[in-house]
Amino acid sequence: MESQRFPVDVSPEAVDQLKRLKERKGSAASFVRLGVKGGGCSGLEYVLRLDETPLPVDITVEMDGLTLACDSKSAKFLAGSKLMWTGNLIGGGFSFENPNAQRSCGCGTSFTPKSA
């Protein structure tokens, strides 16, 4: 595991919701994986899931007893991002505020990265 700064700031509300998710659907070995993968309507799709398999390229952080991991490739696209939670009935849930996104899709689950 690399000793880099974790690329995503996670709001306290998002940490609380992720802890609830882990309690309901995870195990003692579970942690939250944040990242990106190819796909979605804008080129890259956000990844937010429970995982139990650490990778050698993971950057990890513990927040309020919850372990989060992000692989180093995804970290380049997520650096400086913020993961938020809103409990709004319409449009609520997790959302990323990503300064590396040139544009995002309407649903907010994917984005086009800025050119290097």
C-alpha cells in the first residue's frame, strides 16, 4: 500500500452512510473502494463499492473507523475530489465533486476527464 495522500475528501455525512452500508452488507474484512473505470455515458464511470481484496497499488485512509481505498490509477482522475451525501428525496445519494471532470453526465455517475 502506497503512502500517498488519499485523493478524495469524504464529507462526514458520506462517511456515516458508508458505515451504514458496510454494517448492512459488508463483513469485518470489508472496506470501501472508490475509483473509476472505463464506461458510462461520458467516458469514465465512478466506482463506489464494498471490497475485501486490497491491491498492492491501493492508497488507503481510515475515517471514523471506516477504511477507504483507491487504486493509484484512479487517484489521478479523482485527486482533489469530494464525495458528498445528500438525503434529498429527489436527486439524493452519493455524488462526486470532481475538479478533473471536463463534463459530467446528467445522472452524475460518469465524467469526461480534462485533457492531460
